[in-house]
Amino acid sequence: MSKIQQALQRLQQKQVGSGDTVAAGSEQDIADALNDRISDPEKGDFGVAGDQQSQDPDDGAADLKPVFHVDVASLRENGLLPPIEASQTLAEEFRRIKRPLLANAQGHEAALGQHMNVIMIGSAMPASGKTFCSVNLAMSLSMERNRTVLLVDADVAKPHISREFGLDDRPGLLDLLDDPTASISDAIVRTDLNDIRILPAGTRHSEATELLASDQMKSLIHELSTRYPDRIIVVDTPPLLLTSEAHALATQVGQIVIVVESGQTGQQSLSQALDTLDPSKPINLVLNKSRFSTGGGYYGGYYNNYGYGD
């Protein structure tokens, strides 16, 4: 019996109970740095679905694997989802963000085995809103027809997604990397939040950096990318300038989204972060917590009127 199966057995004995705003505008130094590389959001609306039925094989025996209930009110209170009155505006923006990402995932590059359906969400520095963007991008992607979404918490030092969703005591990414015999299906959690699947960070490990840079991680990314052709994988990662883990992850994904906090992320920090990335990969910048507009439009395309933390 693998470590994940053992942990799940223990979890079955327990009763499972159960910010950041993005905005329009920025200081000129960041605006100059972003240029044409900022992604554009498109109009739309977020819906928080109830218990949806799914045929995803990662559910294992669908009748035996329970659906994890997500406390949406708690996510809103803690800033991972926007206030109800702001959700429509935010959804419009994330729909515009996801369009080029989906086009890349569905384009000819995807056929070349470059894992274009694996999207890394990162930042230069902490508290830029990357986790907020990861969750809300996953929400937007989950509204697509004929698509499934897997949200991966790879910020293993500060696993905000795992903690805020109430999954921090579950096996996950690090357990899969530490135990090659572990089952991916056992680690993935199916939720009732738009039927999004989540791979939690998992059990803390003293060699987490080495695990994320290992051949096992490469194999896992390949497996997740090719396992189901309709799946989009959103990977929340550590800040690029604080850890080496993010650099290792960036080499294994197909697309990269860097969240830039208006007024906080300096031009030098942004340039340093971008210099660590492979320029041959599609890299999109998302300007967060800004209020700058020109001619009734939004600078560089992407903006948001909210702004939450990490």
C-alpha cells in the first residue's frame, strides 16, 4: 500500500468539514516594462457550480470517491474569490486572459509534446496575487465546454491553495514525487467548485526543492499533460526571485503567466524574473491591483478593479 493510500485511509476516519483583487492601471515604470506582453481579459461571468457529475478517470470508481465540498464563503472572505458584487467584472477579465492560453494549448504546438496545456502561474516577488490569479483562472477555464481543469499547488513552502481549500492535511504533489509507486488518482481531489480537480502540495519534505527538480517531476508533468487530452493544468508556483523551485518548474511547463503587482513589483525585479525564464516559451504578464487606463481602455490589455494578496 502506497503512502498516499495509507494517508487517505486515515483521512476517511476524519470528518472533512467544511485576498487579492485585480485592478486597472499601474505606475509608468511597470507600464513601460510590460509593453505588449500583458495578457488581455475578455468578457464573461463566473458561475460557482454545485455538485456536477463527471466522467473523469481520475475520479477512480466515481461512486466510491467522494466529491470534496469547497467552502466558497470562506474563499471569498479570505480573498481567493472576489466579492459577489465584483465577480462579473473579474470574470470578464479572466476570460480575456484565458483565450490566448487556450489557443496555445489547442494549437499546433500542443501536438509537439511541449505540454502547452500546462500553465505555470508565478510572480517575481510574494504577495503579488499569483494564487488569487491561479484560482480564478482555473475557475474561468472550468467554464469551457469539453474541458476539465486540474489546479496544482506547487508552492510547497507556502501552500496557500491547499490551506485555504482545507486540503493541507491531504497527500499530494510531494507524496507523488517521493513515492513513484503512488497513484495519481488517489492524490487528486475532485471538488464541487465548478468540478475543478486539485492536486494539493502534500506532505512537507526536507528535500522539496530536489523533488521538484527531479526526473520524477518531469515524468509527472508529462503524465498529467498527456493523461487526458481535454485537461488544462494550472500550476501555482513560488515567487521566481525567492526560490529555485520555481525555476525548475518553469522548464517543465508549456506556458507561463507572471503576475505583476502594480506599484510594488519594480521594473528591475520584473526584468530579473523574466531573465530566469526560457524566452522560447509563451510568457504572459498579468497586471494586478492597478487602476491606470488610457482613452477609456486599459493599459496593455489586462487590468482588474480588485486586488488581493498572494
